Amino acid sequence: MIEANRPFTPDWVSPPGDTIADFLEERNWTQPRERRTLGLHSRTY
């Protein structure tokens, strides 16, 4: 069971771009596929 009384205070950071890149790599997705999945136009991504 997770202790709810203790706040989450990490001593590390993860740049958002790295997190997204890891997500894409884990799923073997390309950026164009991600854009289609999210419904984004290539100019906005």
C-alpha cells in the first residue's frame, strides 16, 4: 500500500522531450504517427 502522508519529492528531473522520446521509442512510434494519433498538423508539432 502507498503511504499517502509522504509528499513526492524527487531528487531528479526528466526533460519533457526525453520523456516523449522514450514513450515513442518504447512503442516503436514515429513522430508522424504520434501527430496523427494526437490529431495534430505537422506545422503545430
